[in-house]
Amino acid sequence: MSSGEDEKKKSQFDRSTPLSRSFSEQYSGSVFFSGLLGLGGRSEMTKGTSSFGKRRNKTHTLCRRCGSKAYHLQESTCGKCSYPAKRKRKYNWSTKAKPRNTTGTGCMRHLKMVYRGFRHGFREGTTPKANRAAVAASSSS
């Protein structure tokens, strides 16, 4: 290295000599300091505290099928039961959710009739046998 370069480095780090430029001018080209000082880049702050104040529109509302507040208004789907899809959303990886949502937790409007029909072999078009007590009461009077 030449003596001229040594002199330049010494004068750069020498505290006795006053800075020729201001701090912001000196480090404005640096990427690190421009981010800290807010000199370069974006003019507005994003994704931070200022963004939380703008959240006043609700994205989710109550679902018609499951009743939970998981129906996404823009997507038009429920995150819990996947309404309006015909098949209800269920996964085997969620062991705690299984007993909450299995068959029997609702009113089973159709399945109650299916179980009853299964007991008698799904008979159709037959009339029930007359009850003996009812027959005896009608014949005696």
C-alpha cells in the first residue's frame, strides 16, 4: 500500500478532524443506515402498529350449517365445516374434534328412521297387526 492510501485511512478514522459532511449525508448510501434513519426506501410504514388501526371490516361471519364464526365472506366458504360443499369437512388428524362432530351429536333426523327401518328389514306397504287389547275392547262394547 502506498503512503497516500495510509494517510487517507488515518484521516478517515481520526477523531480530531471534524466531519466534512453531516451524519445523514455520510451514511445515506449505506443500505443498513438508510433503513434505520428512514432516509431511503418507502415513504410509509407497513405491516406494523399503524396497520392494526385500519382493521375494521370483518372477514368472517356466522355459518348457516355449523353456527361457528368461520364463514369467510369473500371466499364464501366456512373454514370449520366447508359449507356450501355437500360433504362436511372432517379430518383424521384432529382427534379432539372427532367426538365433537361425529354422528349422534346432532338430531339425526333421517338416520333415526333408517335405524328403525333396519330393525324390521325395511318393510313397506304392510299394515301393522291389530293390538290385542284394542281388539278386545272394541268387541266387548
